[in-house]
Amino acid sequence: MDSALHLLGIARKAGRLEIGEEPVGAAARARQARLILVAADAAENTVRRAEHFAQGGNVPHVQVPYTKGELGYAVGRASCAMLALTDVGLASALAGKLAAADPQRYGQTAQTLEEKAGRALQRQREQRAHEKNLQKKKKPWAAPPPAPPAKAQPAREEKEKKRVLPRGRITIHKKKP
């Protein structure tokens, strides 16, 4: 299996691949797609729709040198005419592999995605450094302040005075405040 197709299988297992026209269109509209791939033997209408999705989502699209059957086999389907990668790092790696095979056709796309992947990686590094900085500034743990003692309620016996009369009758006299 070609290394580019192997990368598509990895992307599918990672959940970073949309397969088919409807999911690709939804990912492009949601601005989640990073690269749209179309099979070499895809119908003209499918290619036109992929171009439309790419324009709407401001995403690069390429027609890969693989058939629908080869793409489908790589992603675990019978056939597949259209795919979208949603991870910029995987999209950049795939475009780089395609550009190594045909630099004239895929070189510009690979370069564009390489720049985007570099910027995304830089943002991730900055985010990690920021989170690490926040952890360093955390105040040390201190025990919570003790709760103020609750006012003790006088027991019922203290409030009321019981007196037993000779024949077993009980009368209760309340204390005067």
C-alpha cells in the first residue's frame, strides 16, 4: 500500500477524516476541513461539488492519482470518491507525500498546508507554555479557615422544668426569660 493511502487509514482511525459528499460538505461549511481529496475516476459532478465545497470553506482541494476503489480500501469502504482531512498536520503530511511523487501538480498545495501546519504547531506550543505558566503561578494550598462555632441551643430540659406530681401526672413549667 502506498504511504499516502496508509496516512489516510491513520487519519480515519484518529477520527480526522470525513468520507463521502455530505460529510465533506458539512465539514467544509463548518470550516473544519483542511484538505479535500477527490478520486481520479470520480464523476465530473463530484469534482464540481468538491470545488464548490472548497471555495465555500476556503480549503484547498486536489484530485489524487488513486481510484475510488483504492481510496475506499484505504479507509475501510468499498469505494470512496471524496474525502476531507480535518487535521492540518495530517493534511500537510499527505500533501507532502503527494508532492514528492508529483511536485508540479501538488507542490503549491503542499507548501500552503506546510505553512498552516507550522502556524498551528506554534499556537499549540504557545498554549502549552501559557498553561504551564499558569500552573507555576498557582498559590500554594492552604487549609480552609475554621468555621465559627455554632451557638449551642439549650437542651429542652434546660428550657423546661419538669415536675412529677405524686399520682404519676407530669406538669411542665416553662422558665421565664
